[in-house]
Amino acid sequence: MTILFVNACLRGEDSRTLVLCREYLASRGDDVAEVNLASLDLRPFDAEMVARRMAQQTAGAWDDPLFALSRQFAEAEDIVIGAPYWDLSFPAALKVYFEHVSVCDLTFHYTEDARCEGICRARRITYITTCGGFVEGANFGYEYVCGIAKMFGIPETRFVAAEGLDIVGVDVEAQLDKARAQLARLD
Ligand SMILES: Cc1cc2nc3c(=O)[nH]c(=O)nc-3n(C[C@H](O)[C@H](O)[C@H](O)COP(=O)(O)O)c2cc1C
């Protein structure tokens, strides 16, 4: 199986979140398709982009490259998101990525009785993060990911965090090791 790795670790090689993600992915032994948001540098949607996408949706022009990220996400069987904790959430680049991914008739659709129904193939999203402080459950980024997973029809989300990494006196390696132990317990 191929895992889709959404890499929102914008500090690149300096990122502790990326270290955890890479170790976890290596332990799975699966193929990994990586979307690196730092190098993709996606634009947030504006009026012109919304109009263009709407026109292509209406025309059924699903081969247009503007749908590539959405199609890749919709077809993935297993998804790992790596994102540091920024401002109670995650880097804006990840939200912009979801703007590109969230496309009616690719990741969700509306039923005849006007219900929104997810149509993604993935069985789960694993969300890996690290935080400067002790966040104690207030990770609104992960809450958002849970919400959009539900909208996309992805039944399981799971969460691993290494916390307190920027607090003076905290044993950073010990905190990372706790997260490593949690990751090792995941099926
Ligand atoms: C822009 C920015 C915003 C941050 N906001 C928070 C925050 O709200 N709460 C917190 O505990 N740490 C915050 N931090 C600290 C990071 O969560 C912490 O350093 C994390 O380990 C960074 O992950 P990385 O090493 O993968 O880049 C912030 C860091 C940055 C750069």
C-alpha cells in the first residue's frame, strides 16, 4: 500500500515533527507519496480561482491539473499528516492545501436528498505534531482535521503529539521518545 504523506513541516530539516513523521513512515515499510507543502507553495483560493474551478467542475474537466491534489487525496488508502502546532492550530499552508483538496464530486458530494457525503477512499488519517508548550487537548488544527475527515468519509483519525519542546528545562528527547512510543503502538 502507498501512504500519502502530507508534509506541512515548514521548517524542513530543522523540524522535530518531520523527524517523527519520517521515523513512523520508515517503520511502516510501505511506499510513501509525499506532498511537501513548503516546496509546493500553494496559493489560497481567490475569486478568480474559485470561478475557474467551478467552470471546470461544471464541464467535468477532471483531468485539469487544478484537480490533481484533490484526486490524489481522494484516491489515497492511508494518509499521514505532519504539521507543527502553530498558533493553536497548524501552519496556514495546510489549510490552503485543504482548499485545493476539497472539491465537490472528488472528495465529497451531495446526495439526492441534499446530504453532504464523503467519497474519499482512505480508511484513516494519522496526524503527527509537536508543540512548544503543553497544549492539553486544545489542538484546534487536529479538531479541524477530524471535521474534514468526517466530511470526506474517512472513518478514523488518530493523533500523536510531542509536547513542551520549547520549554526551558524540558527534556526534549524524552518528550520525543514518548511520542515515538505512542507511534510504535499504532497498528
Ligand atoms: C509560527 C509559530 C507559531 C507557534 N505557535 C505555538 C503555539 O501557539 N503554542 C505552542 O505551544 N507552541 C507554538 N509554537 C512552537 C512550536 O509548536 C514548536 O516549536 C514545534 O515543536 C515546532 O515544530 P517543528 O520543530 O516541527 O517545526 C509556534 C511556533 C511557530 C514557528
